[in-house]
Amino acid sequence: MSNTITEAAVLNKTEKGLLIGGRFRAAAAGRTFAVENPATGTTLCEVADGSAEDALDALGAASAAQSSWAATPPRERAEILRRAYQLLTERTEEIALLITLEMGKSLAESRAEVAYGAEFFRWFSEEAVRIRGDWTVNPGGSGRIVLMRQPVGPCLLITPWNVPLAMPTRKIGPAIAAGCTMILKPAEQTPLTALMLAGILAEAGLPDGVLNVVTTSSPGPVTEPLIHDERLRKLSFTGSTEVGRILIASSADKVLRTSMELGGNGPFIVCADADIDAAVDGAMIAKMRNIGQACIAANRFYLHADVAEEFTDKLTDRMSGMAVGSGVDEGVEVGPLIDAGQRDKVAALVDDAVRRGAHIRTGGKAASGPGYFYPPTVLTDVPSSSRLAREEIFGPVAPISTFTDEQEMLRAANDTESGLVSYVYTRDLDRAIRLAENLETGMVGINQGLVSNPAAPFGGMKQSGLGREGGSVGIDEYLEVKYVAVGVA
Ligand code: ADP
């Protein structure tokens, strides 16, 4: 791919309408909303502002396409995904530029997201042809227990702004593989990447109505009627725990199946025997990927007192040396936060910790001027009473506390409503296994700062969610198990 693709060209070729029944069109009421570049605070373009009426049209299209799509041979569904994987990979540069423009992360990070996001299509193209049933002789011998797995039906997929390509592909991939139709409702901050992705899937041969996209500036009122509509059979949501709770409550009405990938509050634990350089490398990934705006970001650092100073010095060095700026500029490592609200929240969390006695080692003050920048920040002596220890930061801030007793540290690490991910650095195998078994999180990184992998099940315990995405279980979220009791004379 040439690197001469310009901002104007990529914006120009991206669809701006709703995708309903295979056609991109304006919102019924003719309304649009602005998409902003967080590095400058300026408007990139306008996209269709869908209403509840548009969303119900999309559900009508998904519902009409469901039975023929479910009957489409698995190999055909697999090949559509495989072609889309290929197209995404070939167009890495233009998709990465679009991600950076509307979300803010650096081009290098956006390219990595395209590779990660595309991989869900390759993975689920391989799963589409391996949807298995089961056949068992009834223990009494008088019959057969036959199991089949069928597509659950039309799905509503609601995705966040922080990973605007891969959060949609992580849901669309298994839904296509399973034979489900769907309505994608991308985040209002990042609708453009979703629209470009929809265009690529159409080009890859996805039939009309299988994927519908409704962009909107009012997510609650637009999705609520769908959740109460009997034609919808599944809701898959990635976003905040707060919105997840609202959606779970609404889903009770029609006993809608839900998958929820919600907030995290990941501990990053460095034991006395850890390889400190490796731990710092891992911390840079776990903390700074996506400018800290990730549910799997390291949110609280627990350092053994014996290694705390060395780790903190090295981390501070690396964090303070990072290049901050507009993500489109080559060499920039840390882009802006998504909006003024997020920047102000991060600033308030840091100020609260400092008031309670935390010390700033680097950063700690929001930049002024255009764009929503916050510098990489390291804080030590962060008390457990501070908001930073309880709330998801979603920013480039590393709050550090120290420990000497492993059991006390474990209690503190688990003392949160969240249970998504934890990270442990140690060279002691017994300790690694002990901590992995006792940390109350759906994922644990041992000597590794990155757990995301399309071939592994991603998801959380406690209030971090329900269900898993990716891996060999990811497709189950989109399948119903049907049991057929066969009498044998
Ligand atoms: P974040 O804090 O990361 O922005 P949100 O949970 O607010 O996370 O948003 C994640 C997704 O949920 C976005 O697509 C957003 O538009 C959508 N969303 C927000 N509020 C609601 C709601 N009340 N009902 C349905 N979707 C919502």
C-alpha cells in the first residue's frame, strides 16, 4: 500500500450513511452529526444520525435476511470472512489513517489494530466450518441424545470508540461464521471505521441485510426499541459497566441473550524475583497501549518493596521519554484522549490522588491548547482510598503502591468489582501458578503485558462481563444448543 494516501482522500471514500438492507442511505429524518478529530478538536465530517425508526428498519432487514443466511453453506460464510481479512490487510494504511483521525491513537498503533482486527475474520473463517453437534447413546440405552448448534438469530452489536475496528470484527466475525444477521451500532465518536468496514464486507460478498449499520448520536433511545422487539435474539455489548447494567436490565423484558464485555481495573504485579526490564517492557504495553484507553489497561501497579525503586525509575524514564502529539505524525507514540470529558476525568483522578498524598514522578498536568492531550504520568505512594485505585482510569496514568506480603497484596488486587485481567511478573513458577489461580480475573498475563489474541477467549469475571469473545468458545455466544431426544425401539 502506498503511503501517499491523504486525510481528504480517506474521508472522501468512506461512506457516511446508514447501511440498511445492503444500501447506504441518509437517516429518515435527514439528520447528521459531526465526527471530531480529538487531536485538533475540529470536525472531520458529518455522518447520518439514525433514529429509532431507522434502527427498526435495520432490524427488519436483518430479520428478513436471517433464514437464507443461516442456510448459506458454512464454506461460503467462511470464504466471505477470509476475503474480508485479505481486503483489510491490503488496505491497512488507509484504515489505520481513518482510525487515527477519528480516535487519536498513533498510526503505528492503528496499524497494529488493523492486523488484530483482521485476524478475527481469519480466525472465525476457520471456525465457520467446524460448528459441531453431538451424538450420545442415552445411558438407559433406549434412545439417542442428539445435539445440534444453530444460529441464535438477529443480533445487536454495540461497540465502543477505543478500538473502532477490532471491537466490531470481534463480534461480526463469529456472528457471520455462526450464520447470524446483525445490526452494528458503533460508538458516536468513531462511526467512520465501522462504515469503512461495512463497505469492505460488502465487497467481500456479504449478502444484503446480513450486516446493517446504524450510526447515531443518541444510542439509548435508538437501541432501546430493538432490545424490546421480539425479532432481536441477541445483544453483544462492549463498553462501560454502567451502560452494561442498563442494557442487562432492559434485556430482561424479552429474556434477550446477552454477551457483555465491560470495564476493568487490572492489577499489574511485580514480584521481588521478577525480571525488572521485562516487567517494564510489559508495563509499557499494558499501560500505554491505546493511550491507556483500554478495558485491559494496567490500572493499579503493585510492586514488591525490594524492586519498587528500580522498577519505578525505569518506568518513569520510559514514560517521560514518550513522544506526545497528533497520531498522524510519524514517530508520535502518545496521541490525545478521546474528548475533553475523558481528559478532565483523568486530570480529576490524578488531582484526587495527589490530595490524598500520592507523589508525581512524571506528568500529572493536562496540556492546554487544541486537542485533548494528557501526558504519560507516574504516581507513587497512591493510597488505596484514592479514586485511582477504584475507578477505571482510561488514560496514560500509572498509579504505584508497594507490598511485602503476598497475601495482603492479593487481597488488595482482588478488592474491586471488576475482574477482567491481571498481570504478574515473577520467575518463580509456584508463585506464578498460585497467583494465576487466585486472582479473580477472566484473564491473567504471566510475564506478558499483552493478553489479547483472537485465538484465546477474552472476557471477565465479576462485574467485568458475561461470556467470552474469540478463541474456540467465541462462536458459542452466537449459537443455540438444540437437543433432540430420539427414541429407539
Ligand atoms: P465509554 O465510556 O467507553 O464511552 P459507553 O459504555 O458509554 O463507553 O459506550 C460504549 C457504547 O455504548 C457506545 O457505542 C455508546 O454509543 C453505547 N451506549 C452508550 N449509552 C448507551 C445506552 N444507554 N444504550 C445503548 N448503548 C449505549
